[in-house]
Amino acid sequence: MSDIQDAPPPHTGELGIVEAVEKMLASIEPKSAEQMRDYNFAAHIAPKLATFGFEQRYRRDGLCDGQDERCKLQKDKLAKLTNTLQGKGAIVALVGPRGTGKTYIASQFVIDRLWAEHGTARCTWSHYTKLTTLVGRLKAFYGDMGTIDGEKLEQYRTFLTKILDLLIIDEIHEVSEDSKHKDRILTDLLDTRYAAKKDTVLISNQSAEEFARTTNPSILSRLNEHGGIISCAWESFRDKPAI
């Protein structure tokens, strides 16, 4: 008789533990393709979005759905953004009124890329930040007086310009009181990223005309050569009747 046949039956307590574990796993294991996607998003995609700097509200899978014309426009702009950003140093500006979903479009582009890479060893590194954060952190490095943190800030600049595959800078319309530093920092970062063939997305609440009028000519030149301005000029999703 084989060892398996000769083996004594499992202890009742052990069998109870096995059944309990199987029951627990069955309760959390995804049971449909939709549940599996939700599980993988929560377990694998959302944590990377947090690492990339996206706030909690931007860590959601998919743009708005339904027959709302604004949802269709969002998806059209996402397709245009996707076709433009091919890892060749493109600069794209998403512009338009507050609340139209410009940042959601940018975050969904990153999410789509993460889904495409899911299950592979590849990870295209992205970073989301606001212009006020960049200027506040780097203006000493770009200032005329120098800084004792020069080496550390140089490493940060290298991270922004040569390491990141995609840099997303929000609220380009802000920092008007620091316009000298803003222009100097943005121009250098974008020129260096362009030379390194690293894509960049700029987000502004300005109209396309306002953005073109207030943006440094050097940046506009790069943008027009590889990239462009994508206008998101529809009614805000935030404009709802007060309850």
C-alpha cells in the first residue's frame, strides 16, 4: 500500500483550519472580470499613482461614463493626448476652465499606460506636481545668490529632466508674483526634457489664447514643434445646483 494510502486522516482541527482559510480566500477572491479588474486596480495601479504624486481623488479607473456630451469630449481629448505623447519629447498643454477634468484626463493617460504594463517588469515613471511646488523648491537653485543645497537640488533637477518618462505640471497659471523664477525654471526643465526626449504635460485654467499669450516664446516654440495645445472648454463638472 502506498504512503498516501497508509497516511492517517488529517486531524479534525487541521481540516477545520483548511476549510476556514479556503472560505476566507473565497470571500476575497475576485469572481468576475470586473471584480478582478477592481482588485488589480486597488492592489497594483492605485499604489503607483500615489507614488507618482496623484492625490486620492485622481486615483480612479476610467473617465466619466454615460451619454453626457462632456464625457465624450473628455475621451476625445484623452485619445488626442495619447496619440501625441509617444516618448519623443512632446510638450502638451491641457487648458480650459476649472472643473472640466483636465487633470483627470492626464491621470487616466497614466492609468492606461500602467494597465498596458501590468503583469510585466516594465514601469514608465511619471510624476504629477504643481508649479507652485516646483518653483518653491527650485527657485533658490535658479536664483542669483546660489544655495547651500545646490547638490541636492541638482539631483532633483536631474530626476525631473532625465529620469522621469512623463512629467505633469498642474496650475501653470499660478505663481504670477514669481514670474521671473517661473519662466526660468519652466524653460530650463522643458528644454532639457525635450532634448532627452521625455514627454511633458502642462495643465492650466487659462483659455488657449491666454496660455499662448502668457507663456514664454521658447516654451511655445517647443510645444508647437512636438505637441500642442488641447482645449478642454466645456461646462464644468463642478457646477451643480446647491442642495
